Amino acid sequence: GQQVMQIPQYQHVQEGEDFTTYCNSSTTLSNIQWYKQRPGGHPVFLIQLVKSGEVKKQKRLTFQFGEAKKNSSLHITATQTTDVGTYFCAGAGTYKYIFGTGTRLKVLA
Amino acid sequence: GAVVSQHPSWVICKSGTSVKIECRSLDFQATTMFWYRQFPKQSLMLMATSNEGSKATYEQGVEKDKFLINHASLTLSTLTVTSAHPEDSSFYICSALTGGGGQPQHFGDGTRLSIL
């Protein structure tokens, strides 16, 4: 079945450093969503990418969808302690989403 | 907007008990809701897709007789864990779509289920 992998699994960064998580799907995706889950919380929708090669920015966050629509990345510039959490990509199947394995980010002050 | 309420947030019960979890969309109608299970420090595993007025679609490996899903209205879906055992202990979380496919999922706060 469809698999969505993310790397790295964990990332510890010093506050102010950049962070990137990569998402790879075994199949071509119609679109991809990104979510953030704080410790003890529920996933919160960040963004959706639909077009091949699409790049979207939200303040310090940059999201990219690969040309083949099988991979995506999330880059955070100058991390802050509020960025702590697990970032999940979710690849669209037929009326359902398959969540990636997640990248857990820790930011050291 | 797009608030999803999940209840209860925490359940501790004895083995053999059946537990019902509710997922409500408070300010929108949700024709589709999803039920996920999440183990500690792991990803969300889709258990089933719940569609209002029809039978839920279960993912491979999920026992439909064990995890009963009812989506009786456009704002409420329920998951009942029947005859729960310790291996059913987990974090269960629902989400709802405000529209059709390709829309953001709005998640409830989740239910932490502990079976003794």
C-alpha cells in the first residue's frame, strides 16, 4: 500500500538555526498537506500544496512540492522555541490522507 | 471556525468494558470524518473513514466488529471500542472535513484510552 516516509525522525537544533524535514511518498500524490502537533496536542493544519513544483511561504516556514508530486519539504528559517513539535506531512489518496512518519523537532534555547 | 470537539478526553476502564468516543463538529457540517489511532511518539494511523448516513470504510487490519463507527448526523460520529483489552490502550483522535476531498482536516483533541 501507499507509504509516506519522513526524514529525519528527530532533529534537535539551537534556537536561531534552520530546520528542514523531507517527506517522500511511494506513489504520486494529488496534493499534500502539512500539520504540526505540539506535545500532548492534536495535529493542526498548516498548509496544502497541489501543483507540481509549488512553493508556499508562511512567515518563516517554506513549503515545497516536488516536480514529480512524490515528495515535499518544510523548511523553517531561524527556529524559535515555539516551533517545537512534530511535523507531519499527509499525502492525499482517494478521499483519505496517509500521514507521514513525522519529524520531531526540539529547539534548544 | 471549524472546531471539532472530542469527548471524553481521558478514559480508564477495566478489561472487557466497551467505550464510546464522540466526535462533534461544532460550527460546520461534516459529511466525512476520520478516526485515527496514535501510539506514543508515532504517526497517526488511519483506522476508518466515517461518512454520514452510510457504513464506515475500514482500513486493512482494523476489525470492524471491534471498532464500531456510527456517523448518524452531519455533526456527530462515534467510535465504540467493544470489549476493550489492554492492547487497545492508545490515543484515539478524530478529524472532520469541512468540504470534499482536498480540504484541510480539523482534528479533535483526542481521547487517551487506558485499559487495565
